[in-house]
Amino acid sequence: MDQLLSTIRGLDGNTQTLIRKIELLKSLEADVHAELQNAAHLSPKKRKREVEDWLINVEKNIREFESLEQEVQSNIRAYSKQNLAEQVERMTKEVAELVEQGNFSGGLFIEDNESIGQLLLTGPEFLQNFNDIWASLMDDNVLSIGIYGMGGVGKTTLAKRAHDKLLNESKYMPHVFWVTISQEFSIYKLQNYISQALKIGISKESDEKKRTAELFQALKNMGKFVLILDDVSKHIDTENIGILLGMDGCKLVITSRSLEVCHQMGCQKIIKVNTFSEKESWELFSKKLDCVELSPEVEEICKKMTKRCSGLPLALVTLAGSTRGMTDIHEWRDASEELDESCMGQADMENGVLPILVYAFNRLKDPKLKSCFLYCSLYPEDYDIPRDELIANFISEELMDTRLSRRAEFDQGHAILNKLEKACLVEIWTDREVVKMHDLIRDMALTITKHNPRYMVKAGLELTEIPKIQNWTEDLDKVSLMDNSIHDISPDTSPKCPRLSSLILSKNYLLKFIPECFFEQIRGLCVLNLSETSIEQLPNSISDLEKLNALLLGGCGNLVYVPPLEKLRLLRQLDLTGTSIEEVPQGMESLTNLKILYLICCNLKIMPTGILHRLSHLQELTLPYHVLHPTDVEGLKQLELFDGRLNSVSDLNRLIKSQQSEGRLRSYHIIIKKPGEVFGYDEYYPPCKVVHFGNDCLADYSLDVEDNLLPQDIEELLFEGSGLSCCLLDYFPMLNNANDLKKCDIAVEDKIECIMRISSTEEEQQSCGVPFQSLEDLALYCLPNFIGLLKWEGGGAAAPLPRGAFSQLKMLYIYDCGKMTMLLPGSLVQNLHNLQKLDVSNCDEMEEIIGDDGRDPTANSSANVTLPKLKDLSLMNLSKLKSICKGTMICDSIESISIFNCTELKKFPLLLDGQPSAPRFLKDIKIGRDEKQWWESLEWDHPNAHNVLQPLLRLYW
């Protein structure tokens, strides 16, 4: 950009205007993308076509500008001033129009007919109800609001819409909290729910009065707040919990099926949510059906079917979801007849929704869909079911077709969940990657599983002991007792359940003991989930569960003994994560069908050689970092996920080479450290695509650096005391083309001097590729010999920095790099248009943040510096810092500035853009309490800058 500016210097004022407007346009584009991304999981709307067209035109104009810049740089003499002036003038007008259009005063979205909540809120009565709720929330005299109506009528939708709007209401922001109440609850459990929503800690003691006092004090300290309790089935004494109605600024909103509950809880404003009228029912059904045109005969059938729903939105939406896509009149007649048979004899309105839901279930013709849907009911009511966990359970339970790879099986699981969502039988919350079931739909599933398949589900009911032996009938297929407080199983308990395939006892944190006889009469068990219990040792009878497919013991921190497993030859998944075992279970080498092995255990002493070689079907493998591992990981050709330690760079090279031809490795967290070295931490790190070099593993590595390999798709690269020296790219030349690398941390490396070298010849530089073109986060800590990100080779002018290098960088952290005198050369800054956070501290020799590198003949050291997306600038303990930049900093997005112990700095070059006001997003400027005099002495480019910024000053320490 500097070369372009120098070439067209002297042209009319449009030049500088174009540069500024391009940067503004990029910033505006980023804001639009951010809003679209944030709304993807929260907004019930689709983006407008004009937004799509605008984004396309923005991208086109930015590319055109960058292309012009590149052409001028490569063939500078081919451009006359007149030619350039014409292009600049034309582009300035186009960019200005795009900036103006980018305000989108009418919003980014259109209504999405697929959103149930949006459909419900279009009705006049729903709108009136919402307006009543909102008026009550804004009325300081109304302290409690009750929303009641039958199940599936839309109470939660109304409350959720109020919740979402409150999040942007300054009166209560950010203290707006949502808690879903299960039908079976206790004061203790409810206090836990509320404390989690408030993100506060309260004591784990059983003394409810003490917990009540803690919760009351936390709420009192918040000032104004709104607490929404959804699906309250019985009276809750709020004072016993810690919520004192009448507390200054406190608002309580409840939803319930019972008017009596609203009265019992003293709701001052009670709003009834009625069922839909016949007209509203038809409008909702037809919108959800999403059919362009129905024949008169089909429309008549549809209207008859909607009458069966008795105006209940949940029934209408579910019915429409189950019949959407039908076109033939014969299909519609058959569907109507099937619905009539399902509803026969059901007159009561609320119970009448059940046959509608059962009908929707029966419309799932694929048995896999039905089985996976019913499996969701094994979780507690209103439970946030982690999506990946659910799919993993589908695989363990063999509810889906077998695929050749774990990824293919997960793809199948995602497809099944998407189909269930389209049928309106589950909800998928993409923001948290969880699956939820409406309580009425779960009730329907539990009704089905009272017969075939036969489930016993008592999950999340706070049971303290397992169900009585008479409840364990011989026809049971699955039993879920998860998320209870079961602490004791009687020594003589031995349920006779020959058909039982799945037993889920996870999250019973008090469970310590299972009697030896417990499994003797359930030999057909395929899945046993005891994860997150306090079990200390497993009974030996588990060794005889020869049909076991999955043994899940993750999070059993007290578990020290697992019986021999050699008979469990069908076992495909074994999870021992977080257990306290000291040696691998006896007979593990016999588990030749094992596909999943999770073995990150802090007390494990040794991993015997030869075991992994026998487990050739492994698809996912996690191993503890502190244990010396065998070197046969590269022999696992089906491995898709690996989390563990390798002993040397040579081991890493062998693993990568083994994967290059036919390997499937797609997710990994690999730590390389020398045998005998203890790594700085040993906790579980969720595998993504990470390689971590530690403990001098590079110090005496003697192979040619050209042989140093990294996975081509690496996303995170970390060095911690590894012995890395001189230049990062010298050690790993392949980083010149690592297109997926997002994060790089380098810490406690005594010898490294720079990240990359800049050659004196352009040909040589171009041959190296474009390093760090996708890097978003760079952190450099405790590097005593580090002189700079870039190091120039040879004398004279240097070749330009590769276009795109560091262009995606968002976060830059520099800490304790004692030899650095300048952080960012001007030739690098022009690539940093995505930088959002710059944090520099404890660099004793640092004199300039942005300076002239002296190698670029076109560089203008006093030119303005534009960082359009910079939000956070932090400079701390830079005792020799004299300059941030010689020109003026243009940071339209800046939100926070922190400067501590930088008293040699005499001028702050922040541009106010000629306006008598601070940058519009700037919230605060932080300095030390004893540095106020230094602040008063600062020089500013704008004569009024000090007065404008003074109100934003914050003194710390």
C-alpha cells in the first residue's frame, strides 16, 4: 500500500479518502459478518437477499482495490497519473455507496417460517400477551409475573422472547437469568441451578440455610435483575431458596401449566396463554408445511387434520413437520386416516396432544430414526444433551448402520439428528451444540417405551437408591438411572434382566460400591456407563459380560481396579479417562475389536509394549503425557484421533509419514518430549490439530531441517523450552505453506531470534511461499534473545514482505522479550488489517511499537498507520518506550487502551478524525494511579484530544 501511495502522491484528495473508506468498508464487513455469525444460533430469521448481494459487492471491490495495488507494485510505470486518478475516483464512489448501504437500517434478516417461536409470535393474541409481559417487566410496581397455560401452548416461547429482549435492555442488563425447573426438584438442586445461571459459587454443604444466605447476598449485590423460572410444576418457596420478593430491583417470572401455582407463588401479574383459534391454527400449520400451493382437496384434508390439534401450537408444528413434503392426494388421505386412528377415543385436549405426537413418531418410517429418537428420552427432563456425546452413544448402542470410519459414523449421526429436528421431534441449539426434547415430546417417547422397546427411565430424579427389585422386569431393554444421588446398592441385589442391553448409572457422584452379584443375571449387557461416579473398584463379574460393546468409566476418579478384560472380545469402546488405575487392565491386548481407547490417567505408571500393535482397529486413542509410550502408534492405520505423547521429533516424523499415504488422522494433540522429562501439565486437552514441543526435544536433534515434518493441516503449534533456536522457519520450512495454522505460542526459548527471515532478493522470497497467512493468534513469552518477528538478510533494500503473511492475525501477545527494540516494522503493519488485540509487556529495551525498518525505500516513517479492527491496545512495563508510531494511528474500532509504566512515552498518536469526540467504541483508557502527571504531559495530534479523552480515563493500582 505504501508503494501505491507514493506512486499516486499528488493526485486529488480522493486517494486518501479511498484508502480510509476501504478500511472502513472492511471494518463494516467484519461487523456484518460478526452479527450474522452471532445470530446464526440465536435469531429466528434468515439474512436478506440485499445483505447477500452487499457482501458479494464488498468482496468484489476489496479484491479490485487489492488487485490494483498489486498491479501497480509489479508494473509501476504502466500507470499514468490520469489513469490512476480515474480508477481511484470511480472506486471511491462505489466504495462510498457500499459504506452507505452497509448501515442496513431495516435490519439484516427476514422472517424465517421455520422458526416455531417466530411463527407463534405473529398471532395477534401472542403479540398482545408479549406486550403485556413486557409492560409488566418495565413496571417497577410489578415484582412477579406468572405465565400459565396447558403444555405445548407456547409459554416458554413467550418467556424466551422476553428474556432475549431483556438482554439488550439497559435497565437490567446483564443480570437476566433463565432456569428450567424439572418436575422433580429439591431446594438444594434448585439452588444449584440458580447459582449456575448466575455464574456464582455457593457452598456444597447440605446446610440449606447457609446456602440460602449466600444466594440472597449474591442477588442483593447485583442490584436490578430478572430471574425467569421455566416450567414450574408446583409451589416454590422462593425465600427458602434465597430469592426475597420485594428486594430492590428484583423481578421474578415463572411459566407453569397451573394457575394455582401462579397464585401460590404470589404472582402480581398473571397472563394466560390460550390455544389457537381455528384460523390461527390453519395459518401456523400451513406456514410450517411450507407448501407453495395446495389443491382444494388436499387443503380440505389438511384443515380437518389441524382440527385434531385442538389449537395447540406444539401439536400443529409437529404434525406439519411430519407431513411436510407430501404431494400426492393418496398420501394425504392415508395420512389423515392414520391420524384418525391414532386419535380415536381421545377427547381431553391436553391428553389429546399425545396421539398427535405418537402419530408424528410413527411417520418416521426409518427404524434407525425411531431408535435414535427414543434413546434421547434416556436423559433427564429438560436436559442439555451434548450433541457429540449423543451421537457417540448412538454408535455404542449400534442404533445406526456401520460405517468404515468414525467420521462417517458421526456424519450419519448428525444427519439423523437433523431429520429428527425437521420432524419437530427434537430441538438443536447450534450455539451450544446441544439437543433438547420438549417435555411433552419426551413424555410421548416414555409412553412408547413402556411397551416395546421397554425402558426404565428414572434419570435426574434425585434417587438415593436404585429402584426396587420388582421394577427390574425381565423384558427390560434399557435402564437409565443417570444424574441421581444413588450411593448404595444392597449387597444381595441381582436383577434378572436377560434382555437388558444398556445400563446407564453415570453422574451418580455418591455411588462407591456395586456388589459382585449385581451383573450375574444381566449377561446380555452391551453398554455399561458408570462414568462420573465414585466407584472404587469394579466387581469381577464384569469380566463375564462377553457381549459388552462399550465400558464407560470416564471421570471415575476413585477407581483403582478394573478386573481382567480378556473375555470381552466384542468390546469396541473403553473409556478410562481420569481414573486412578496404576496399570492397564489385564487382558487388554485381547480386545482386538477395540475402536475407542481413552487412557488419560494421571496415576498410570507404564504402557506395556506390544499392546497397541494388537489393537489394529483403533480409531480414537488418548494416552497420558507422563508415561513413556511404545513407538508403534504409526502402525495404527485406522487412527482418526490421537491425543498423547511422542518421545522425539523422529517419532513425529514417522507418524506423519505413515499418515501421508492412507492415513485418516484428522484430530490430534501431540506432545513431544524426551523420555524421563515431566511436562508442565498433564490434564486433558480436547484434541483438535495441535503439536506441542517441550523439554529440549529440539536441542540435540541432528537431522536435516528439511526432514522436519508437521501435519499439513496443523492448527495450533506450541513450543515450551524445546530448544528452538535462531529462526522458526529455519526449523520448520513447511510452515511457509501451512494454510490452516491459526495459533502459535513460543515460550521459554533461550535461543530463538526471529519468526521468519526476509531475503534481499524478491525471487528468493517468493520461492518460500506465504508463511503464516492464516495465523490468528501469536504469543511470544520469555524469549531473552528474540530481536523481532522479522529478520532481514543481506545489505541494502529487502524484498517486500510476502503478500498475505500475517494478514489474518487477530491477537498478538509479546511478554518478556528483552532484546526487542521495535515491535512492528512498517512493512508488516500494512498486512495487519485484521489485528484486534495488541498486548506488549515487560520488554526492557522496547523503544518503538511501530517503526521504520530501514529496508523499504518507499516506506514513509511519518505516514499514518491504519489498524481498522484494533479493539484492545495494552502496553505495560516498557521503561524505554518512546514512540508508538511516528505518524498518526487510525483505529476506528478501538475499545480499550491500557498503558502502565511507559513514562518515557511523550506523545499518543490517536487520531480523532477531526471530530471533537472520542472514537465511538472507546470505553476506557487505563493508567496507573501514580501516572496522572505523566498523562497530563502527553502530546496529542488533535488540540482537543486531552479534553475529549479525559472522561474515559480510569486509574488503577
